[in-house]
Amino acid sequence: MTRLSDPRPAGDLNSLKQRNRLAILDALRRMPGMTRTELAQKTGLTKVTVGSAVMPLLESGWLEEGSLQRRRGGRPGRELFPGEHHHLLLGAEVGVHELRVLACTLSGTPLAKRCIPLSKTTPDAAARQLAHEITTLLENDNLGARRLLGVGVALPGPVMPDEPLLGLAPNLGWHQVRFLDLLAHHLPALPGIRLMDNESSLAAFGELYFATHNAPESLLFVSADTGIGSGLVENGAPPRIIRGVHGLAGEIGHTLLDPEGTLCHCGNHGCAETLVSGWRLRQQLGINDDDDLAEAIAALPEDRTGPVLARAGRALGMLLHNLHHTLNPAEIVIGGTLTALGPAFMEPALGRFASTQRRLLPEATLITPRVLTQGHLPPARGAAALVMASALAALDEPL
């Protein structure tokens, strides 16, 4: 992804105004509904500074006012919220079996989406299809005349931390792909920021970035899908994705558990994905790539699927345990298509994790993972969130 820097001197007036705007916008992202007085208390800025910064943010649509609130011992003030009617964020995910595109507001509220089946294909063909879907989505009447801030793309593999280069997507068979360049070729006129990152990392970023009032100190997202991945994000202004020197942080699916085990798509034997992943379940149960996994499993006899799902679930629980002990996040979120497999898969996973996580430190708080069972859009939503964070970091022009 693109790294943004500010070469201006620390004492530059525009730089100071930018920092004030960022402080206000970030505070309202975390705690929407504060008044100007509460903003001043929260940010440490003076009331005059907050008032002068808020006005242009209201006029340009970055903020909007709510109802008048009467606080004890003071003058009433209007609530302030991130603007929901002026700007537009786009996020996309290039999955192994599906292409997903989401348009949302500054608070992450979905406005329109498209989910299109995608067979294994070349990077250029996938970029062409994504360009078509973005163009179609932007014609949706629900989007109105909003200003597009940019598009973020989630990809199923490690992305280099300092440049938009997909190192490897084993389940797609892609290697060393500059996907944004391909997308720009098919969509040259699209305005705004363009960025890309790993799908699990972006899902984690979005879950934390769009959280309000009680955002955790850190959040781990575990993607249980065609492959198995994870992303860790630390809270901050903005939150920080932990990527590692080669973008490999979180590639839990390709940690080795059995060197003499089944051959993985990455070329190693006995990766975690050979014990729990969508592609491995398809192999074990004889399900075609074109069939919906959850529906195909539901159609098979339970005495055949039950033991397979239970073993895979326990393997996921073991991965949760390992991630908890190596990364120790404050919150764990599990998403991806495998959560739709229901109790036969998820109960062994959560049960294994609950039974082992506190043996090392019995007094530790029990962490119960939050399971996302509706929709498959967290990576796309997270990509949109990273677009917003990048747009705010570049918000140095007069409003």
C-alpha cells in the first residue's frame, strides 16, 4: 500500500490545522455523537479551535450535526457525527470463488454491493471483471452524487508492506502480481485513492476501525474460507496493521503442523490448511469447486460429514489457541464462508479453544471469539476503511 508522509515543518500553520482536523475526525470516528464541548475535552483542543475546525468539516460533508443535547451545568450543544451523505468508500475482495464489491459511507454503513461468482483465472482477467463490477455498482441509484474517495482491494495472499505487490496467492495460483496496475489499465478514470492489502488484515482493520465507543486495544481476525488466514490490528489513530517484513504476518494457514502430511497448495506438506480449509473439505468430501460448500455439505449424509467437520473444527480451535498464545489479542473475530457450516464445525472449534486457552495463565480473562455468520464482506469493508484512513491522512487541502 502507499505510505503517506508530510514533508512540511512541524510549525507550519496548515500542518497544525491538519492535525486538529484529524484529531476531531478520529475522535468522532471512535465516539460519534459528541458535542463541540465534549470534543474539546476529548482531544485536548480549545473550544475555539474545535469550533473553527468543525465548521469547514461540516460544510465539506466530512461531519454532520445531530440533535441538540442538554448537558448538566452547561449550554446545550449539537451532536456531531461522521458525514453520511457526501462521501463514498469502495472496497473489493478478489476471492477464490467470488468477487465482492461494497460501497459504504464514512461510518462503514453499506449502501450497495455486488457478489459475483469467480472461477480461478488470471490476474488481468480478474482485474477486468472487477473494473466492470465497480462501474456497474457506481451506477446504483442509492449512491446519488457522492464524492468517491477511492477503492481498496483485498487479496488472498501476502502483500508487501512497502509497495502494492501481491507476493503469492497459493489458492489462486498467482505470484508477484501488481494488481492495482492491472485495475488501472481497465479503469483509468476512477478518481481517488487506490490501495491493496491482504484480505484477513483488511478484515481486521475494518472491524476495529468502524468499531465505536468500545473498540478493543487489539483485534485478531481469523478468516476461515477457501484458505485459512489471520490479520492482527493494534488500535490507534489510525489503527495499525501488523504486516511483518515480507507481509507474511498472519499467514497461519501455511504454518507447518505435520511435515509428513498432505501436500498444500503452497508446495509444503502438512500446512494448517491441510487440516482445516474450504479446499481441504472439498477434497475430503468430494465436492466440486463450482458447488456452494455449505449447501453441498448439507445435502450429504450426516454420518459422513460429521466426523470430517468435527476434525476440521478441532483443528481450527487449535489454531485459535496458538494465535492467542503467540499474539494475545484483546478480541478475536472469526469470519469467512466456513462459519456457515454451523454447529457441526464451529462448536468443536470454539470448544477446543475455550478448554485450552487459560491453562497456561488460569487468571487470564476468557476470550470468546465473535463469529460473523451473515454475509462475506468483512475484507471488502476493511478495504473501504483503509481508503478512509488514507484519505484522512491526505486531507491537507483547504476545505
